[in-house]
Amino acid sequence: MSISKYWQLNKTFLQRHIAYRARVSIWIIADVANFLVFPFVWLAVYGSRETLAGYAKADMVTYYMVIMFISVACTSHISRHMKDDIIKGNLNAILVQPMRYLFFRTIHEVSYRILATGIAIALFGAAFFLFPAYMRFPSSPASLIFFLLSLFFSFYFSHLMQLFVGLSSFWLGDNTGPDRLRHIVEKVFSGEIAPLVFFPPLLQSIAGILPFQFLSYVPAQIFVGQLTMQEMRHVVFIASMWAAGLSVFVLFLWRRGVRRYDGVGI
Amino acid sequence: MKYVRVWVQLVHCAFSSYASNRIDAGSYFLGKLIRFGFFWLFFISLFHYTDSFAGYTKWETLLFFVTFNLVDVLGQALFRGIYLFRNDIRKGNFDCILVKPLNSLFYILSRLTDILDILFLAPLGVALWYVVIHLPPLPAASFFLYALFLFVGLVIVLGIHILSAALTIWSMESEGMIWFYRDATAIGRFPPEIFSKPIQFVFTFCLPIIVMVAFPVKMMLGALPLFWAMMGCIIALVFLIGALVSWRVSVRRYSSASS
């Protein structure tokens, strides 16, 4: 596998995203707007209290800022392009090129995320600068390293879910409904709405089994220091197992799907 | 009358489209139910830690949440066609819409009716009823005023969609803007008093989400002074007129796909 062609592809996609910077900016603002509400909600709930379920006010505000960061920098949105490739037959043009389709689409997404990460870092930095009393930083270098590792897993899981839904177009055609369902299930079980500890025990147990917690909840928990070193090691191990299993499953779906694909769209 | 007939026909088309892909429609509807249920649980969870939220009881807070959903779902059900508009501009299909013998704005907004959102009004109605029966007894006028201000809210939603269509002609980007609006409306899920005064000002006068959601609730609860009730109506009217003017200016600027 030649790395240089994928590097060139990355540069081409990046230039394309920069050319459509108004569109990129609007989407990022839309992503961010959603998370700025929740700190206000929680600060109203805290009132004069200092902590809630082990979360200080600064922990809670930082939690949502980390989730905002992840939403902008680590959340893949590739399934819609895959759906179009499969339904409209655009896949033909990519299949005959000397590159792998899944890599092609991954590079497409990574190039966008490179751009978005720059903006996310600026936004996150601004939050630290503007509201220092409500923000906190990981307590140790080890936590920071685990946090960076968890960000990688966050992007990887988000991308795998998108690939999974995108590939479903081989069988379903239009996958807008399943994609919407995925979006909502992810939102619910990833801790995006609120830290999972604030939900009923049954929901917490379900969320603890599913991999969606690695999308937002685990990175945010690591950042605000809610996990011990041992717990961090444990979640990284579990995330690795999930990542390996889901990667194999996505490859399996791709092979089955492309065999089913008839080359003229669905 | 012609427009009603056209709208009914468009609804038929939309229904056929949804019925042709039942897995898609089913999972979409299920997703809506899960999200609604989870947010409901979220509100219940909040009240495990506090007795009142910005001065509102649990059921009053839930009334904000249900009303937010009602306005959001009605807007989605009626004006979902806006999501297709970017493609029309990009590919030049807007030319074909302009020559149709009906108002192009009406067609752009209403050509895709979200049947699932219309169906979702049923569980929302049940939720609204469930919340209302837990509130202290309210006079009949409260319900009338609530409905009236829901209508005012829908006028604003219409204005926002028209504004988005107008901006699409300038920027070729409508989906992102509509999603920005939809994400920004998240503030409507909660009583506006939790936000600082500058934020309340922005979302009352610039992007009047507070007028859309909080005003109907406050009218029902008898917590909105007459001055603000009138102000809400004026804001909605000004917003709609502003959006229509923007649309006219944008259409005049439109120069087909080759531009």
C-alpha cells in the first residue's frame, strides 16, 4: 500500500474543505451550539451546592466542553457519502482506482477532522480563557495521555459506526432512517446529554455494556478526573477489544456488500 | 383553495415515499421516541437533585420540554422541504420551480411533509395531556392563549425557514443553517430564566426561540405580562416580514445554476 497517494488524497480533500469554508464553519457552529446550553442547565440545578454525584461545577462545565470538542473534532459523518456512492453508482469510479474504498472515504473524513480539530482547539482554548473558574485540566500527565488515547478511540468508534450505517445501503438502499436511529442511540448512550451517572441504574447498566460510552463519556470522564489509573487502563483495554471486533465486522460487511453491489446503483 | 389541494397532493406523495421504505420510516420514528423518552428521563433525573428549576416545578419544566417538541415537530412536519432546497440551487432546478404556476416559496417549504412528525404529534399530545393534568387547575382561557402563542411560535418557525431559504441563494448552504437553528432551539427545552440576560435578549429579539417556546408556556401558566405578550406578537410579525423581504431580495439576485 502506497502511503504517498493517500497523503496526496488527504491534501486534495483538505483543499476542497477549505474552499467550502463557509459550509464548514456553519456546521461547526451548529455542532457547538447544542452543547453550550447544558452548562447553564446544570448550574441552575447546582444552585448553592458545590457538588452533585461527585461532580463539582467546574467538572460539569468542563465535561460539556470536552463533549463539544469531541463533537467537532472526533465525530465522523461519512455514511451519507457512502449512501450516495452506493445508491447512485458512484462507487464504480472508486472501485476501479488503485486505492481501497474504505481508505478513500476514511481519508475524506480525516482531512475534514484535521480542519475541524484546529477550530475545536481554538474553541476549547477560548472556553479556558473566558471561564477559567469553570474549567479544569487533567490532574496528571498520565491522565492527559489516556485522554488523547480516548480521543483516538472516540473518532475510531464514531467512524466505525458511520461505516456500518453507510455499508447498510448495500442492503437497504436509503439508510436515512437507520442513520437517524444510530445518531439518537449514540446521543443517548454516549453521555452526550448528561453524564451517565445521572441516569437510572438500568440505563447506566445498558450504557456500560454498549460501546457508545467510548464516543464521549469515557474521554470526558478521563479529562475531568473521574477515573482512577486502573479504571483508565481497563477502559482502554475494553475499547481496544471493541475496536478490533467492530473492525472485523465492518470488513466482513464491506466484502459481502460489494459482492452484492451491481454497479448501476440501487 | 388551490394551495390546499396542492398541499394535500404533496402529502400523498410524501406518504407514498415513506410507505415505500418502511424500515427507514420505522427506525426514524423509533429514534424520535427514544430521544423524547431519554430527555424526559433526563428532566426527571434533574429533579432528584432539586425541587425547583429556575423557579419552576417539575411539571412546569416538563411543559417547556413538551412545548419545545410540539413547535419543533410542527415546524419539521410542515416545512421540511427546505432540506431539499440547496440541491435545487446547486443544480439549477430552482428555475423549474420558478416557472410553476404557484408561489415558489410555498412549494419549496411544503413539498416534503414529514408524515412521521405528524404521527409523532400523537405521543406528544398524550405527553402534553399528562403534564397538564399534573399542573394546578388552569382556566380554559389558558389553553386558548397557549394555542394562540403556539401559532405565534409557528409564524417565527416559518420566518426562520424562509430566511434560511433566502440565505441558501446567497451561500448555497441551507442544511447547515437549519441544523444550526435546530441546535440553537435546544435552549427552548428549558425555562429561559436559567440563561443570563444577554443570552435571553439574543434569543428573544434576534433569533426569537424564547418567544416560540417559552411564551406559550408562560401564557398557559399565567406568568407572561401583557406587555411581553404583545411584544411577542410584534416580534413574530417583524421577523416574518423581515424574512419575506430577504427572500424577495435573494430571488432577485438569483441567476440560475450557471452563476
